[in-house]
Amino acid sequence: MKIPYLRSVIENLKNEAVQLRVGVGSEVENQQVYPPGILPKVPGRFYFYFGKPIETEGRKQELKDKDKSQELYLEVKTEVERCIAYLKEKRESDPYRSILTRSLYQATHAPTSDIPTFEI
């Protein structure tokens, strides 16, 4: 709806569609109904990585001290951001990122063989 050209096309489709909520007599009748998107998203590869463990045992007092709890928060945040940056870098260099290359690999190898991934 935010793209001007598509807005008018969607509005025309909406106006031509059968109005199923007419006569309901509540705010449901006035709701705008828009058709779902036409182009499905091509399935991508799922990347996940568990970073280094963050020791929290014996740090109970840090929850009571605002400065120490902020330090712990920043430690966790930094580790999560580091892991995400690492995965983004690996995703960009992944030769099997595309569904086509993964499908070709599966077709040329045993169907039960795992598609190669990056070394951690």
C-alpha cells in the first residue's frame, strides 16, 4: 500500500472483490480487506550459531546494582552482536546460500547427504 502505483491496483482489486462482511452491523463491516501478496518468498538457508557461554552463576548481586547489571547487559549484547556479524559474514560467502545451488547439490549427491556448511 505504500507504493503509489501498487496502491491503486490493490484498491481496484479490493473494490472488485466480493464483500463478505456487508450486513454484519459492527466495525468488522468497515474493515479494509486486502488480498495477500502474490509472490512467495523463496526459502533461504537458516543460519544459527551459539556463541561463548556467559557465566551468570554467582552474579546475583549484579541484578541489584544498576551499574553492574548494565555491564552484564552490555557483555551479553556485545556477544550477540558479534555472533550476528559473524553469521552475516559467513552467509555472504556461502556458496550454497541459494536454493538453486542447494538443489543442484542434492541432485548430484545422495538425497540424504548434508549440504556443506562453513567451519566454525
